[in-house]
Amino acid sequence: MFRKTALALLLLPAIAYGQDRYATRAGEVSFFSHTPVEDIDAVNHKATCVADLSGGQIQVSMLIKAFEFEKALMQEHFNENYMESNTFPKGEFKGTIKGITAEDARKSGKFPVTLEGELTIHGVAQKRSIPGTIEVDATGALKATTEFIVKPADHGIKVPGGVNVAEEISVKAALDLRKM
């Protein structure tokens, strides 16, 4: 009896801890570049995310080659000439979530949040503070959304003169997170 009780008490923190972790493997991240000559937009439906609300940690990761473009030639140039996807296959954000707690996620509501950490693109990490929103629905699922700007030059992405890529790229993310 004592052994079963002791084992249950040892496992209780692990069970409780797991209830504050949320994840997805099908997050959507898109970007948009506007220039007078041509707009460029792409979407990635395979972003992964793990968020631990008890510790306030978050990690988002995606394969660069998973971005889909309307024109195949744009996708080829994006991967080969600018992002060098074979050398730098992933984009990633690692950091903390401010503005929502594990307790908040137990009730429906919409929470303005800030993600603070490092955004790594093209092998270059930059400290970022990114605003967003997390909405908790009646089932306890989370919908995290954000919109922010990325400057290719900040991540060592070289764009030759005369090429129609904006100096600032608008990035949007929508992540439907479920309890792990």
C-alpha cells in the first residue's frame, strides 16, 4: 500500500505539469512582401509549437522549404538564392510568454501576450519582443496569433539590387494549440 501511494505522489507533479503544456504540428505561418513591381506571399502549414504555461516557455519551429508560393519560380528563388534552405533549413523562435498563466488557460478568454526571446532565421538569432494574442476557448484549446515585421538584412539575408523584395516583411502566425 505504501509503495503504491508513494508512487502516485511521485507521479502527481509530472501529471499536473503535463496539463499546462500545449502543442501543435500544423501551425500556420505566412509572410507578405510588398513592392511596387510585385507582391510576394507564402504560407507554411507545418509549423510546430510547444508552449508550457506553467513555466512560461514557448518554442516555435518550421522548415523553411515548407513555405508554399503561388509561383514555383518564386519558391525556387526563395529557397536557393535568399534563404539558402539547404544550409539553413529551419526558422525558430525560443523564449517566454508574458501575459497568460496556466491558471488563465483554465477559463475562456482572450489575453494580450508578449513573446520575448530569440528569433533565428537564416542562421542568425535576433532578440525580439513580439506582441500577440492567445484566446482560450470553452474546450480549453488555445489559439495563438501574432503579426510582426522581419527585416531580411537583420538575419544576413542578402537581396541583390534590382530584385523586388521589400526591406520589411510582414509575418503572421496562427497556432491552434491543444493540451499535450
